[in-house]
Amino acid sequence: MSAAVLTASALGLSRNEADRRFPHAEDPAALVELRQEIFDTLKGGMWDRAWRVHDLEAMSEVESTYLVERGLMTPAFAEATGEGRGFAVYGAGEASLEINGVDHVRLLGFRPGDGLAALWTLLNLLDDRLETVLTYAFDPRWGYLTTNPGRAGSGMRVYATLHVPALMLTGRLAGAAVGALGQGLSMAPLWGGAGGIIQVSNAGRVGRPEKEILQHVEDISRGIVEKERSVRKMLLRESAVQTRDHIGRALGVAQHSWSMSFPEAVTLVSAGQVGLELGLADIPGMTATSAFGLISRLQPAHIVMEHMDVKTGCLESPEIDEIRARLLREEFAGAHVRS
Amino acid sequence: MYIDESPDWNIENDGSVVCDLCGTEPATMHLLRVVDGVVSHTHLCPGCAESVAEENEGLALVLAVPSVLRHLGRSAPADETPPDPPEREERFCGVCGTTLTDLRESGMVGCINCYQVFIDYLQTSFETEGEPVEHLGKMPLRGPESDALKHEMMRLQRMLRELVECERFEEAAGVRDRLTELGQRLDGDPS
């Protein structure tokens, strides 16, 4: 069984410049000026790693979707338009920066597995350095002021990705969702619910310090994952044949498909991961912790960027499903359910 | 890979704010369910949400989020007893032009001045039971000293409340003295 509680961790920090109106209410020229100011800062020598600035106007849909799939950009920012927007990636993708989205700046960090504390350490540091050139909008009572007052305060959004297919299959997720909501967190399926992968995040404004918010999200997530693990054990105890059958069929489909949609692929990998974690399946070359990385690589823009001609490839190409099926066949070669 | 925070999360923004089930209590959560491919949205009060969660056998997918926009709408007394139209129109921010209606509809303010202009409305909207709303987390390194003092006082006030609740009165007295001292410093601080 995997020791990690979170399948993936992500953090966002929203900040605004005190002397300017928020992006939706500001003049385009002022937003362009602010973006240039920030870009100049990113080129400076105060950073441990280099920032790479991306030209959003020259970016194709495949490239922006690829950034979203890697957790470097939020879907809302990728879909939005407007003057003065900017984007930059820190180092090899340890963090990223959205400029003039809903707020003037939003620092983002994403990594697989349990990594909330490490992400906070990094983003907190980057935030301090940005503050040496930006005067943040802040009020002692309200905290960091954001475009959406419901997000004012820490300006921090914590995202914990959880793998809970057994809770979803047995209809127990609603109870967990209502429980999380009662604790001030929201819960939503990440890829339309495929593979039982959900994301828990802090929902509304609270005055708590950032580390308490992180701990709170981690504690609630741990409770949900423990419930998932106990339901899996119950399924194995009370429905052993059906559980083996479910996992075995998933392995069979993964080994013999020639075209595969992304949601179906997520569901199959998820079943394989459960098989590994329960000790029911052998999948050479795959571990429970590497499953999420495999899912990431099966996303449409990842396939176009890594296996197709980026210049001609598009996200609607049927070739994507064929390549995905081939990758799965390779990954699941030799996989079987233990008897 | 982040959840797509689509407007569907606040789908009923212009509609009812009472619980879909009991029809009397204010709805504070939004459940999205997908059962056999059919999507349904339900707005529930906490009591009904618990009973729904217990009854949902075979539930395939669920999304549960509080609606900030709905919360804003619910908290606005103006929605229940319409104020004089001219007075309502007068409430706008002189810096960015955001009106109270804009804020209600979009849930967004246009600048930091809006936080002062709409302070009553925002305070009412974000009152939550049991959760401190005063910001006790990180603060800018380059802010004025008065901000740091206020921040420290809010932290101590929270500590004082917790100590009194735990009946640790001696420690509470120490915190109270420190608060008095900081209050005096703040009063004498020209910034």
C-alpha cells in the first residue's frame, strides 16, 4: 500500500498591487505596464532558479493545455483573454506565475504526492521576493486583498488530489463530501470523476494562518483516504471475486486496446493502481506511486507534445487515442491478477 | 491539473437561496451528482445535506462546494426589503466605479478602496460561525509598523479567547496585559 496520502499537491497564492485597480477594472495600458515591471523583476538576480517567460499571444492551444495538464497553469487562466496577461515558469516547473488573471499575480506550485508543506516553503519564499518590488494590497483585518473578497485573507488556495475509487464506486463519496464541506473545504472530481480521482480544496475565507490551513486540508484528506483504504479492504473481504474481476478486466482492456479515450485510460490505470496497492495484481514497471505520473503522460496535450509533431498535432486528433492505447499496452505488458 | 472552477459552481446565483428539499432553511451548499450519466444540481441546507449523503446509494460522482456568491446574496438585507433605489445607486466605489449591484452579481470588487466602500456588506457576508475572519496569517514584510501591531493584537485576541474558553485565566491575564500594552503603542503611533 502506498504510504502517500495525497496523490498530488498544489498551492496557489493570489496577490494584488496596492496602487492599481484589480485586473478586470484596470486600464489595459496599466496592466501591460505592471506585466513589464514583473517580467523585469523575474529577469533579475534575486532568484535561485531562472524564470522562463512565455508569450501567451504566441502560445498554441496545445501548448497552453500542456501547461494546464502539468499543473503549471489553471484552466480558467488558460481560457481567459485580455490585455496585459503574462505567464512564467520557475526553474524546471517547480512553480509558475500567472500575471493579470483574476488577480494581478498568482503564484502556483504543483507536485505529485505529499508536498503541500514543501510547496508552501517555496511559494512563501518567491512571494517574499516578489514583494521587494511590488507593494501588496493588504489590510490588517482582511489580509491580502483579492478581486474576490471571499478569497481575501491568506490569498491561498490549497488543492489536495486524492485517489478514492472505492468510495466513489460504493456511493460513499457524498458522505465524505458533505463532511468536508462542513469543515470548510470543497470537493470536486478532477477529470469528471474518472478513476475516482478528486480534488479537495479550501473553500472560503478563513482567518487562519497558512500553516493551519495546510494542516487542516491534510488532516481532512487523510481521513478521506483512510476511509477509502478501509472500504477497499471491506470490498476485498466481502466481494473478493468481484474485486479481482474488476481489476482483471481493467488489465485485459489496457493490454488489448488500440484506441483509448483519456477518461477510460484513467479508470483503467486507477483500477491497476488499486490492484497493486491491495497486492492483487502484478504490473511490471509500474508502482502505486508511479500511476499518477502515467496518467499525467496520457493526457491529450502531453501525447501531442511528447509523441506527435507539435506543429501539426491538435487536441482533437484521433491519433491521440491510438498513441494512448499503445502506451497503455506497453505499460501493462505482462500485467496479471494474482491467483 | 486543477479542478475547473466553472460558473456552474454558483449555478443558482440568480435563483432561490432556500434549501431544495425542506424549502425553509437557507441553502449553504451545492451538491452536483452524476448518477448513470445524469447530472443534477441540488442546493441544500446543512441538515438536509447530511440526510442526502446517508441515502445516496450508488452515487457515482459528487461535487460539494459552498457558494460564495449565493452567500453574498443571502446576506444582503436589500434582497428581502428593497431599499430606496436612489440610495442603492449611490453605493459605488469612486476609484474603480464598482457598484454594490456589480459586487452582488459578480462577487468581485474592483480595487482596494472597494473594501472600504462596501465594508458593511462584506462584513455581513463573511461572518461565519466558529471561524475567525480576521487575517492571522502571513503579512507583507514591507508593511507599516501599525499593520504589524494590529496583526499581533488580533493574534493575541484570538489566543485570549481560546485561553478563556479553556479556563486558563492566569495565562489569559498575561495576554490581556500584552494586548493593553500593544493598544497603547498603537494609539501613540502616528502611522
